[in-house]
Amino acid sequence: MNPFKKLAFLWSYSLIAVIVGAYYLFGPAWAFAGIIYTYVVIPLLDKLSGNDHANLSLDAYQDALGNRYFDALVYSFVYLHYALIGWGCYVLLTDPMTVWQQLGLMYSIGIVGGSIINVAHELGHRSSKIAQFHSKTALLSVSYMHFIIEHNRGHHVNVATPADPATSKQNQTLYAFWVQTLVGSYRSAWGIEKRLLEKAGQPVWSRHNDMLWFAVLPVVFITLLTAGFSLWAGYVTWIVPVFFCAQSLIAILLLESVNYIEHYGIVRREISPGKYERVNPLHSWNGSQLVSNLVLFQLQRHSDHHAYASRPYQVLRHFDEAPQLPFGYSAMILISYVPPLWFALMNPRLERWKARACQTSEIQAVVKQFA
């Protein structure tokens, strides 16, 4: 791998640096720095830097695959995020801020929470116990632990079909999708866990049910966090639980906004009743914006990820055949907040994808190329 690009993955930490750095350099008035960086600076940098279509050679692929540097980046992010939450609690308790400044800081840290779900997503696709532990630990920090069940065993199986609550439909607004995916994904996770327990011969209402643990652990964590800072402050604080819940909500909505973008309108062909064609790289929207991919551990190379879910982020591949997003995720999220603008931008692209997806020979060629 190009040494510059390898080093450039440190950009994934830039949002944390901006939030903390701006706060101490310019004070609470810059509590909104994370929002400005995410929705203004990153799209501008994407525009200036252009797209990255380069794929690794076979030798570079093998080298990157076994390089612990890339593992260290994602594992370290988990601990750094917990440190950021602790720092957020500290400054909200000790520094005088207006309500708007408090909200700005909560939102900015919530954006980092969206990134931690991305890290949890990366680690959750790995089979080692340490990766699974860190994935769940990351999800605990944003109160979204059932994601690891539904995403791996539900979304990846049912993506681009009516059975997937995390696939957005054509002409569905982001706000309607939020309801669909928040309710549907939680229900799906319960159904998956119930079937797993029944298959293992274990009762649903028992310590073996991860969904019960995933409901209890965030409550325990927020209680301990509040109690700890209350003891330190000498009084019962309300700002800590409000902050934790607010940053969790922002993180969750950002994740689901990304899901909306990644799968908008994409459908797989039903080859027999209830059976769909195999997922291939044409079944997710792809993004090639250089800076966004560095910040997001190449999450935007989503087409390759869905076709080959166990492939680590550093070796994910771009290919021109996949449906392409016109902008990076930050800009696309802003556009999705305005449904008429979103439909005007994406529906023509979706119609072109439908026309191409009907070409069986092209699908077979892509599958063969990236197998």
C-alpha cells in the first residue's frame, strides 16, 4: 500500500482532534466545531481531493491484510471514544456554557458516536473473541448493542429485499425510514436471538439471551457513569445522563441515515418465491470520495463489503460497475434531510441502476471479477 495512504488512515481520528482542539483553543463558543467539520469541511475536502478509484495489487493486498497497524487503528478508537465521553461529561459539569453550546458539544460528540458504530461494524464482522468483545464494547457506548445481531445475521442476509428493515425503498423519506429501521431492526434482532436460543435448546428468558444483556448493560453503564460524576461533583448531576442519551441518539440516527444512503432503492431479483439472487457488488451504493473514505475506514466502499463481508476495511475495493454516489456521506446526509432534493438527485441515478441491473451478463462479469 502507498505509505501516504497508510498514514492517511490516521485521518479517522481527526474529528476527535477537531472537537477537543477547538474547545481548548477557542473556548465553548466553538463547541459546534465537530458539526462544522463534518458537514462543511469534509465535503469541501472531498471536492478538492477528488475520488480514489485505486485498488491494491495482489502483493499489496496480502501485505495490508496482515498488517497490525490497521487493527491498532480500530481497536484504539474504541478506547479513545470512551475517553471522549468522559471528557464530555467533565467539561459539561465544570465549564460554564449556554444551552446551545451544550447541545453543540453533545451533537459533535454524537457524530463521533456514529464513527464508533462504524468501528463496531468493522470488528463485528471478525470472528475472534477479542474483536467481538471490542465490537460489543463500542456499541455499549452508544446504547445500540443489538446492532451486532441484526446487522450480521439479518441485514447481510436480507439486504435489498422487503425482509430487510435496514434497506430504504425508492421514494421513502429518511424520516419514514428511521421509524422503519429503528423498530424493525430491534424486532428482527429479537427474532434472530430467539431462533438461536431455541436451536441451542436454551430458554428465551434466561442469561443466555444476549438481547436481555444488551438492554440491561447500557442502563447499568449510564447509572455508573452518572453516579461516578455525581460523587466527584458532590451533587446529583442531570447533565451526564442527558449527554449520554443525546450523543447515543445522534450516533444511532447517523448510522441509520448512512444505511438509508447505502441501500436507497436497491432491490435484488426474486428468482423463486422468497428466494433472491446472491448479493453482489451491484447491490449497494458505492462512494469513492478520498477524504470521506479515510475518515470512515473506507465504509463508503460498501459494495465490496456487502459482497464479501469479512474483508477488512484496508483492502476493500472500488469498482466502476457499482452504483456510485455523487458525494460523500457527510454531504449526502445533509441532502437526505430534504426529501424533494434527495429524490431529485437520487431517483434518476436509481433508474439508471435498474436498467443496468437487468443485464445478467454484466452481473455475472462483476461477480467473477471480484470473487
